[in-house]
Amino acid sequence: MLSSTFPYPATRGGTQVRTFNLLDYLSRRHTVTMVTQREADVSDMDIFNLRERVDNLVVFDRPRDTSGSAVGKVKRFGTFVARLTPPSVLNRYSKEMQSWIDDFVEAGKCDVITCEHSVNEIYIKPDFQEKVKTIVNVHSSVYASCRNQLETGISENKLRDQLNLPLLRRYEQKYCQKFSDIVVTTEEDKIQLLEFKPDAKIPVIPNGVDLVSFPYRTLDPDGHRIVFVGAMDNLANIDAVCFFCNEVLPEIQKLYPDATFDIVGSRPAPEVLELQNKSGVNVTGRVPSMVEYLHQATVCVVTMRTGFGIKNKTLEAMAAGTPVIGSDRGLEGLVCDLPNVPRRAMRANQPSEYVKAISQLFENPQLRAELSHNARQYVESEFTWERAGQLYEEVCIGV
């Protein structure tokens, strides 16, 4: 298993959570070698604990980031045009790691090699397919994500992304051809990647929830407390909370002056920290227990306007029993509000829709109880890591 993102502890973000839990499942049944990179915030104890989970852990230092320099940016964009390899992929590329992988595959030491997130595709050479089964676990389509950011107007650099978009399409189409199998988390990503490889069988394996870490709450706290959870240096999350604080929360507070909004997650960006100057907004930074904030909240909002793939934050809130109001992006991959199925979450995209949905939940404890109960049952039946692990194992062994 290849992951340039160090997958422990499984609380750092969506990529780590998915990688760690699939690794944990497979390592109980198979001999697993994890090849990964150490970032500055990875401790020796983190490495020790991850080593306990696998048969063989190989850790490389993360290459020095030169993306900030003007010369580095020009060189990387030139390489992107020439080789169709995005700067975000090159930025993590390690020649030492590549050499180790090449030797490992050439020596016939594995039957299957998996890339946990498409950023690791760079280490897979086209001829690997002749020696081993190659799998890319696409957490979300980079092309579709970039296109969505441009469409929704939240791109950090519109001109750059407009230049990158056709290159990302060609890049994704190119790397898909190297793999024996492609795995995705949602039907939307499956549709997108089938455009690039029409003859591929692309199973959808959604994310899961650790139901022990996210127990179902026993009490409805009532009140007017709203929560958003997620890594707060992530562009999609930053946009989501800024949108909510600027366009939704003031309207809610006109109706409920005591309404509060907790932004819970590690590494809050400067623009997120500024939000705590607004009335009722609390930016926590990293907390010991995310689930405590979920249990204390009346409502959890998932106000994503970009970011493809199934959202761990949505599943975790549903597992905890916190009523969820989510956007189309926030509820992607979930059946929550269709006719003839139990209502598991409420959908909103525009500020007025959020105000209406939040007001309904504030005023109606029976509706909160309905969403809470149905959502927990849904997660228990469809979104456990045990189930995701079983499906992934079937892909790995060719069932």
C-alpha cells in the first residue's frame, strides 16, 4: 500500500481516515507492506504505533517543498504541460521512494500494489501491470474537483485553475490506463472516471465510520447550537464555514439571538480564525474528542460548496446522532431525502434554504429525533469500515 500521506493517527483528515481503516482491515488478513512519507508533525510514537499495525512499514522523509518559489512554480507548470503531472503530485514525489518501490516490485515481493489516493499514481510504472495487480483508490477526481471550484467561484487562483483544467483532464485520463483496477467512493466519481476508461469495472466503495469512536448520543441537547467539523486548513472547509458565517448565521441570529456556531477542527487557517470575531462563533482548533462537540450540538451543518467524494464529517455526525443539514456536495454519495426512503438528513444549498431547515430543526424535537435515529441506522447498515474493508479486499484478491 502506497500513501505519501502518513495515515496515522486516523484523525488528521479524510485521506488518513480512509487509508488507515482500509489498511487496518487488510492487515488482519494479509501480509501488508505500507510505504509512506513522514511529515513534520509525525512523531516517533506515531511511527511506532503504525508499525504495530502492519508486517512491514517503510517510511521516507517528505521531499522539501519548493512550490512556493517563483522558479519552482514555473518549473512545475512546465513539467505539467510536458509530462501531464500536476505540481501537487510532483511536490510529494520522492526518488528514493520510487527506487525502493521499483526494486520491491522487480523482486516479486508483492501480488498487489495499491495507491491510496490518486496522488500516489506517480510511483506506478505502466509495465508494473505485467508483474503485479495495480489498484488506484481514487478518493475524489482531481479534474472534477477543479472544475467544480471554478463553477462555484471558490477557486484560490482562477486563472491558474482555468489553465490547469484541461491538463488535469488529460492527466487523469492518462494515469487511469496504468491500473488493473480503479476504486472510487461515489457514483459521481465513477461516472467521471468511466469517461476516461470506458471498459473499466469501477466499484464504488464508500467511506465508513468507527462506531466505537462515534457512539450514538443518548440525549438531545435542545438549544440553538450549530457545529461544523473538519480539518480547517482545507480549502473546501474554509469556504464552507466562511459562507455559513457570512451568509447564513446572521439570518439565523435574527430569529434566534442566542444561536452559536462551533467550528471544530485542527489547523484553522487565518481566515477561519478571523471568524471568531463574529458574534456567537467559536473556533476550537484541534480538540481531544470531536464526538463531544457533535453530541452537544443541536444541528450539524455540512455547508460544502466544492470537494468531491463522500464526506467523513457527514457520516460521523450521522453516526453520532446529530441531525445533519448538508449541501449537495456535503451529502454526495448518500441517499438521504428521496421519496420512499427514511429521511436521514436535510438538504440545503442557498442561504434561505439553510435558514429554513435550521429553524425547522430548532423548533421540532420530533424531527430531530427522526433524523437522528434514521441516520444512525443508515450508517450502521451501509457505512462501516468493516464493510468497506471487505469490498476492498474483494478488489485486491480479484473476487
